[in-house]
Amino acid sequence: MGRDEKPLDDETLFRQMMSGVKPLPDNKSGAGRITHQAGRPGPRPRPAAPNTPAATGFAPREHAPAVTPEQALFFARPGLQHRLLRQFKRGELRPGATLDLHGYTIAEAGVALADFLDDTRSAGLRCVCVIHGKGHRSTAGRPALKAQVNQWLRDAGYVLAFSSAQARDGGMGAVYVLLKRSR
């Protein structure tokens, strides 16, 4: 473009670029047409069966240590390799399954979490993700479910470690859980 030439407006440039383009023939049958395929929906938690006794899952703890919505959770049993723990905390060990506890009562969450951990251990999964939320909509104003999950996972002997998730997996509203291999 020389100094004396005016720049062309967008519409004129678009029309120049599209001058040789021919529209596709109207195909009523849709053959040859590319359509967007929706991805598979994510895993949904198995709903707790009505009238399921709380004894089959984790029991609500009255005196679970209080946690804040943005508090990072971490727990590891003695004897785990430091390299494994570092990879685990960084989210480099990708979870094989995810359980979302949003909308569950504490009793329902205890049953769902126990069932989920049993099923994933039976399937041979080593690392899973549990989404507990941050408790922003809690009536008490603090994350009651997060505190319960924190305590339940510490109490379960087959849980080797857990750590707050990376932002891509739920951040402080979720935990990665490292499970002991089932025999």
C-alpha cells in the first residue's frame, strides 16, 4: 500500500476475499454435512438409596475439626515416598473417577462416599477425586461437608493420602484421594 492510498474498510476487504467463493449446494438430506457431536456427559454420583442406614457409610461426626472454604487440605500416612506425594499434590496422578457431593446431605454424602471408595478400590483405581464444595451456600456459613470429608478420609484405613485438588479439578472445593491397593 502506498502513501496516497486509503485503507479499505472491513466490508470491502471481506467482499474482495470472498469474491471467488461459491456456496455449497443445498443438500436437503444432510448427507456430507458435518454436524457437531456433543461430548459424553461427565460421571454422575450414584444417588443414595432411600432408607439406606447410615451404618453402611461414614457416620456424621459431631466434632469434626472446622475448616474454611479456602483452606487447603492435606493428609498422608507415614511411609509414603516423597516423590509420589509430590506428584500426587501437583495433580500429576490423574484421578480415575470423580464423585461430586454437591447437594447431598451429610448423611447421604457419607453413604455415597463409602460406596464410591469401595467401588473404585474394587475396580483397582489408585487415585480418585471427591468434590465436596466450599460450603458457600451452607446455612451455617462454613463448609460442613468439607469438614466431614476431611475427617472421614482420615478415618478410612485404606486412604493413604488426600490433598486439595488443582484448580482444573475443583481447587479447594475438591480433594484427590490416594487409595491403598485392594487385595
